[in-house]
Amino acid sequence: MRFRWVLSRVVTAVLLGASVAAAQSASDAAVLNRFKAAFLYHFTTYVTWPESTQDSLFVVGVLGDSPILPLLEELASTKEVGDRHMVVKQLASIVEVQDCQMLFVTRAFTDQAAVIDSMAAAHSVLTVSDRADAEDFIIRFILVDGKLKFAVDQEALRRADLRASAHLLKLAIAER
């Protein structure tokens, strides 16, 4: 029980603004990617999906090539989402979005945001982008003064029939 309390405090500290220098070198980029992977996993504890999407597996899709993929696979080998086994899949096509509960969209696919948003909303998929200026994604990673932050688009959240905890929304940068 004490472990969970400590873990929740550590997660909160990380989400409140982990100091991460702008990714200027390979080691900085690796650190930034580790933080993003940790954030993605922890988002699952602050978002509620509709009952209709509650399978025995929790599928995290990575659309395109990303160094976050092996980091998420490492997390999935030791973590669960609630009582569900976490599986990470690299997706090559937008059509595969419907098979996920969470989708990390790489920069290569952010220009197709409107199509991804439409498909994701229809299947209650939490979409996350690492482009701060990307539109139509539920969560966007943003670097602010060297700290990794995130923004939550509450309208996109509603379109996907997802619920975010007040705690997550409080930690997020204000959006519409």
C-alpha cells in the first residue's frame, strides 16, 4: 500500500513538470522519449474508456516510426492498465487505429490529423501527438521552458467519448 502511495507521488511529480532540456543531443532526445513513454503509460490511469472498449487487452498503437516504440514495449512487459494486459503495436496505416485504446501519432502522420481524429473518435481512441502545434489530437506534448508539458483538448476528448480525471486536467496546459 505504501508503495502505491509513493508511486502516485512520483507520477504526480513527473507530470507536474519534469525538467527536460530541449532535445539538442542524442542523449537529451533519449531522455525526452523516456519521459514521453512514461507519460503515455500514466495517462491510462487518468482516462476512463467506455465499457464497450473494455477488452482483456489494452492496445497502445504507435502510428509510424518512433524511438518511443521500444520504450513502450519495455513498459508493457512489466505493466498493466488496470487489470488488462498492455500490448504495444506499431501501425503502418490509419485504418489500424480502430484496434487501439490509445494512439501515439508520430510527426509523419500529423498532417492527417482530421482523418485520424474522425476514426479515433468513432472508436474511443485516446490520441496523443508529440507536435505542439498539431490540431485534432486529444493530448499534445509541449516543451515549455525546458519542461515537458501536455495540453488536453477537452472537445476532442468528448468526441471520443472519453473521460479525463480532474487531476489530469489540472496538470494540463489549458486548452479549449
